[in-house]
Amino acid sequence: MIQAGVKDERENLLSEISFTEEKCDETSNTLQAQIRDDSEMQSNAEGKLAVGMSQEANAAEQARQTSMENSQYKVDSRRR
């Protein structure tokens, strides 16, 4: 009778271990997929950021050149 209880307990523990291992594998797979997705999203965002920064730098340079032209036009218009 005691031996039967020990066998039942052993079977229950082995079942719990198996269930826990399955859930651990599922969780690991889910987290790895999320990490891959997030890494891809980060890479895309970094690419867009680089494009945006380049456009901002180009716009700033264009604004600087336009300001210089306008300053020159003001000087020229005062001379007339």
C-alpha cells in the first residue's frame, strides 16, 4: 500500500515535470519569436531614422544657403 502511494506520487511528479517542460518550451519559442520580431522592428526603425536624419541635414543646409542668398539680396536691394 505504501509502495503504491509512492508509485502514484512518482507518476504525478513525472507528469508535472513533463507538463512544465512543455510549457517552458512553448514560452521559450514565444519569447524567441518576439525577440526576432522586435529586432526586425528596431532595424526598420533605425533605417527610417537614418533617412530622416539625412533629410533633416539636407533641409538645414538648404535653409542655410537660402538664408545666405536672402542676405545677399537684401544687401543688393539696399545698394539700388
